[in-house]
Amino acid sequence: MSNSDITNIKKPEMEDLIVKLKEIQSGLKQNLSVLHQKLETLAAKPELLSSLESFKKDAEVRACNLEAEVKQLREELLAIKKLLGLNREKNLVDS
């Protein structure tokens, strides 16, 4: 294979890559445009931003409550396991 053959093989691949990069660039530009529109909407309606902050705080409180409940349930489960373990030992001694 000569150098010109190798160049001809690589050239279409480069062109394909350039086309793909341009498609990606176009998609990124569209995403940027949409993000700008959403930011403008939020800036124009401060009540939306405040309600989002309220939702965020509410979600954080709920997450903390759920974490506390899970911790309590784990402690109760551990206590039950210990209790069952004690009962098993007691049953073995009585046998």
C-alpha cells in the first residue's frame, strides 16, 4: 500500500469525524439556548425561584427525617436480633 492509499483511507474518516463534531456542536448550542431561556424565565418570575428553594428545603427535611427513621429501625432490628439470640441461648440451656 502506498502513502496515497493510506491518505485516501484516512481522509473520509476525518471528514466523518468533522461532521460528527459539527453535529455535537450544534446540539450543544441548542442546549445552551434552552438553558438561557430557562434562566430568563426564572429571572422574570422570582416566585418560581422561591418556590424551588422551598421545595429544596422541604426535600432536605424529609431526607433527614427518613435517615433518622432508618437509623431507629436499624437499632430496633438489632435489639430484636439480640433478643432472639438470648432466647435461643436460653432454650439451649433449658433442653
